[in-house]
Amino acid sequence: MTGKSERKKAEEEEKQAIEMKERELSEAKAKAEEYLDMARRVQADFENYRKRTQRENEEYRKYATSELVSDLLLTVDDLDRALALAKDPDSEFVKGIEGVRKNLTKLLASKGLEEIPTDGGFNPLTHEALLTEEGDTEGKITEVFQKGYTINGRLLRCSKVKVMRKKEEKGE
């Protein structure tokens, strides 16, 4: 009988050892899953960081020239004023200045510069009303003092304009 009880005891010990190894294995699997989940999160966070910094760098490059373009617009304004005062618009000098202005504006346009249209109505987001005058239609732009521009869709400089406002009717 001792042989049977010893066998039974050995089987019990073996069964307990197997159960303990299975617990250790399941704990190790759970730990491995936890580490794998953590690694995936870190990888996703890094990928999000990489994409965000790439977008920020693209945004920076897109608008990095804004200050230089804004400064060059002053030169375009000066050229426009000089051309407006030209006494002989057919002279070679005036044609040369027009060519310089055209080349400069073409270069600026290639960097994303666009003129804000002033042929439509007044838009307070893109136009700055310096003066108003009475007339028949409300919000019509009657004179442009300084052209406005956007760069890559972002406002760089407002157009400075004179705007028409409706005449007030005198009450009787």
C-alpha cells in the first residue's frame, strides 16, 4: 500500500507542479500582452508625434517667407506709385519699370502670394475701410488706397479702401 500512496502522492505533487507552471505561464502571457500593448501605444504615440512634427514643419516652410514677401510688397507699392506718376507711359524707362514690377509680382505669386479682389463688396475680414462716402449701394468699394494680399490662403495684408454707404433718407 505504501507503493500506491507514494504513487498517489507523487501524482498529486506532479499535478500541483503542472498547475503552478500553468499559472506561471498564464501570468507570463498576461505580462507579455501588457508589454505588447504598451509597445503598440508607444509606437502609435511616436507615429502621431512624427506626423504632427511633419505637418508643423510643412506649415512653417509654407509661411516662413511671409515676412520677406510682406517687405517686398512695399517695393511693389513703390513701383505702382512711380508708374502712376509716369509722364510718358510709352517711354522705355517706364516699360522697364513695368517689366521689373511684373517679374517681381510673378516671383511673389510663385511663393503663394495672391491679391485680394476689391471688385466685389466690402468684406471686413479682408478689407479695411479708411473712408466712407454716401451713394446708392451699401458696401461697394469705390477706391483702393493700398492693395491687400494673402499668402497660401492666409491673410498677409488687408486692402485699404473707401466704401460706399447708403444715403440716409431724411424723415419728414
